[in-house]
Amino acid sequence: MGKPLVVMGNKRPKILFALFMVSVGCALITSTVHGQLNGKPFQQWTAREAEGLLSNSAWAQTRAGLLKVEGFDIFTEVVDSAVTIRLDSALPLRQALARLKQLKNKYDQKSDRDKAAIDAKIKSLLECPECGDSYVVTIRPGPESRNELPMFLERMTLATLKLNVHIKNEKGETRELVKFVNPRFNGGDAMFVFSRFNAKGEPLVSPANRTLTVWFDQIFGWAKATVTKFEFDVPKMTINGKVVF
């Protein structure tokens, strides 16, 4: 599963068209999400809005065609091998996850008492105690993807991952990976937890920064490049003068 996607012969136009359609759909969802964030509380979000925020937004990206999936037609493979990366220490993403839990439990049709019980169950998700001192990054299979994350992630040690998974700002400053949650014990999602502050008590990103990049080195083998980069625009993650991550 960890082999790079190979594009061959006259099928390349199909691949490019598929990627184009994925990106167009992502852009439409993203614009919807940004619109509803401006004055619509998360308790009123639709499932589509919450899911869009979790797959393509200022805090999430979905990439297609990063994994080689045996047995799939190369056209289908592009979409079916999608991977989503999320900045889960961002409150909007936690609100989106909470809203999906509400909708799954038919929250809007419940009595006030039942709503309070559901709210109690999602309280820790919304508050995220470790997010105060940490950045939380999650990777998972993308929407509609038929494959899971590479199996080798289940065998990775924290020591190995520290050498191969990084977060950086545009100045090259980094933060240490301090915790890894195996996808086998996290519903198929791999979670990476990084220190938020340096020795001076400074966060990695502030409103003065331009970009945040999550790097996965060559051990992942997702693409032809030796490093797979997911770059996030810090100004887009900034709300009321504060970086929300």
C-alpha cells in the first residue's frame, strides 16, 4: 500500500481530470464552510458543513492518489486512495466532530434533558485538555476512500516517527513530536501530538507567521517526492487576531 501511484500512457488525462474534479468539489465545500463559520453556531451546522470542514478547509486537506491500491482501475484509484490530514487541536474541527456526534444521536429532536446528556459526552472533545500545550495532527483515509492507512504505521515507534514526521513554520522552526496514537487503537486514524511551545514559551505559529507545514519523510512512500508536504495558510487559520490551532 505504501508504493507511489504510477501514471502510465494515455491514462494520464483521466488522472488529471479526476484530480481536477476532486479539487473543484473541495473548493465548493470549503467556500460553504467558511461562509457558515461566520455567525452560525456549530449546533446548527449540517452534516455536509461539518464534514466539509473536516476534509477541506483552513485546518484540513485531502489529497488523492497518494497510495498505490492493488486491483483498482487507475482512474478509480486516484479517488479511492485519498488521505486526509487534519489539525485537530483547532477548535472548529473539534466542533465539527462534536456536531457529527450530535447528528448521529438525533440531537436536534431530543429533549433538553437528553441534549444535556449528549453534551456531557462530547464535553471532553470540545475542551481538549491537551490542546492547551500541544498541537494535534491527525491523518486518516479521505472521504470515499476504500483503503486504510498504510499498515506499517501500526508498527512505527515514537522514536522512528520523531525522525520522519515534522511540523514547521516558514522560518524552519519546529516542535518536537511527543506522542503518537496508533491507528489500530484510534478508529483507523493516526494521531501525532507535538509540543506547542519552545523553551521560551513561544508557540510555533502566531499571527505573524505565514505558513505551517506538516512533513512526512520518505519512509511513508506516498509520492514520488522524497518528502510529502501539507502546507497550511496561517492567516486563514487566524480568527479575531488569534491563530486557531
